[in-house]
Amino acid sequence: MATILTLAGDGIGPEIMTQAVDVLNAVNNKFELGLTLESGLIGGVAFDATGEPLPEETLERARAADAVLLGAVGGPKWDAIERSKRPERGLLKIRSELGLFANLRVAKLYPQLVNASSIKPEIISGLDLLIVRELTGGIYFGEPRGIRTLENGEQQGYNTMVYSTSEIQRIGKVAFELAKTRAQAAGRPAKVCSIDKANVLEVTELWKQTMIEIQQADYNDVALSHMYADNACMQLIKDPKQFDVMVTGNMFGDILSDEAAMLTGSIGMLPSASLDEAGKGMYEPCHGSAPDIAGQDKANPLATILSVAMMLRYTFKKEEAAQAIEQAVSDVLDDGLRTIDILDRSETGLKQVGCQEMGQAVLAKLVQ
Ligand code: IPM
Ligand code: MG
């Protein structure tokens, strides 16, 4: 029997997790998936309870589980504590300890939300792109790092951006493989755009070179292009449909995925999967803990619910169940239900709902 560890975390985490767990239980019953759910602590709530943002017990249970579903971490309450104990460190540590190097962030526009985006409909209609972000290396984890005092008494902050060939190769392979799968499903040629800053940073010069080598050795059937990160930011707004799979390092991927999320109307719609070499994964919405709206029943639970769909697809290979969830989300959008982040006030026939009502509406579609 497979086990899923749920880690609700901070801010809106518990609210969105409640809805996602309801949906997960419903598909578990409907498709007889035999999944067992457990819950644990991470982030600020874990720090409050144990003094650690990622308690050893949580890490052990995450290792033992077949998949992890995470809400969000962080909030102003914990901003002032020592850096190594901050909620975000708990998240980075679980990614790193579990070896979750491949972060998949799908920016797919639901046609019902074409007017909820700040970008013109013709630019984004039909958008479906995948950002493959390296998640356990690069400047997020590079050493040395810190804040030091210089001889003149001034302080200096520093981080190190590092990537070894093997790290680039393994994320590159994930991107090329996914590009092939996506192309096959859509009946068109496969393409990958690798994002770097090779005009300035040696680390990304190696990145670019390694991508070229992998493509030449094993992926002649995938078209590979390269783009500087700053241009990629611009192109995502100008003509996002030129992209299919984008592969990039940890920091550029963090930035580009927020931008890609807004193309789809709201970051509240964007799910993600973080996978290890065996395909085991942690699934989480791309948005953060949104402390400003926490506890007010305003959060959009759809990114977390869609993360459940990704979990069923990638870790448990239950495509039918994954699609059932995605269809249920599409159906509630068809019905005009909108949380405030995806509400277009100029459109008629829409109903503003809270987190709970949105989650329960998805659930109702699944059990009907
Ligand atoms: C994300 C978040 C995290 C990151 C933060 C919360 C540490 O922004 O998942 O994109 O920077 O990776
Ligand atoms: Mg981010």
C-alpha cells in the first residue's frame, strides 16, 4: 500500500491542503488507488512546535513515504529568526535531502481564464508550456555563502553559483525526455529551449555546452535552442507560445516560473512536481504561503488540487485519476466559479467563491 505524507505548512497552506486532501480522498475511493494519507509538520509551524523548520521526524517520514504533498511555508512571524531556522530553509532542505533535483512547472492556460490574465488573449490562448527547473543546485545551494565583515568594517553578502556537468546532464535528460513525451501526445515535433546567461556567467557557459552535448549524443530528435535569461523574461511576455519545454537552473527557474504563472491568470493555478532520480516526488503549488490572506477563506486551492493530479500522474502512474481531477477543475471553471485571484470583474455570469467552496465544488464533480 502506498503512503502519501501531507505537509500543510504555514499561511494559506492548511486551507488549501484541506481541500486538496478531500479531493485526494475522493479519487482514492473512486479509482480504488489504495493510498494511505499521513500528515506532518514543516516550516514555521514546525519551528514553533520543535525548534526546527524541518524536524528529523518529518524528514524520515518523507523518506519513507511514496510521495509528499506540500502546501506552503513562511510568513512574517518567522522573518526575524536566525536564517538557518527560517521556514524556507525547511523547504530547501527537504528538496535537497530527498534529492528532488527536477522541478516541473506547467503553465497551462485554462481557456475559461483567458480574460483573467493581464496579457492580451491572443498572446496566451492555447498556452501550455513546461518549465524544467533544476532544484537542488546552483546558487541556492552553492558554497561558500554568507555575510562577512570586510577589513574596512563594511559587510559583504556573497553566494556561489555552481553546476557540475553531471548535474546539468541529469536535468537536461529530464527536459529532453519530457519534450519527447509532450510532443508525441500533441503530434508535433519536440523542442527544448535552454535558458542561460552564457554571455556573462561561466557556470552557464558550461550549462549551455553540456546541453548541446546531450542533445547531440542522445536527442537528435529534439530541437534544442538557447536563450539568455533576460531575453527569456521578455519573450515570455511577448510571445510565450514559442516555447514548449524550457530548461534552466534553480534561480532563473524560480523567476521564470512566477512570470509564466501570471500568463495563466494567477499563480494560484500553477502546480508543480519535484522528482528524484527514481521518479519519486514532492508535489506543491508554485505560490507561497500568502500570509496577507491566510485564514480568510480567500486562497485559490486549485494549484494544490492540480498538484495532486501531477502526483497521480508522475509518481503513481494513474493517468485516468489525474485526468479526472483536471477535468473536474475545468468543469468548475466552466460553471463560472472563481476565487478572487482569477475573477475577471468585467465578465458576466461568474461567481466569486472562497477556498472551501471552490475545493468542495471540485470534489462534487468527482463524486457525482
Ligand atoms: C518556489 C519558492 C521557493 C524558492 C522559496 C519559498 C524558498 O519561491 O518554490 O518557487 O525560491 O524555490
Ligand atoms: Mg518561487
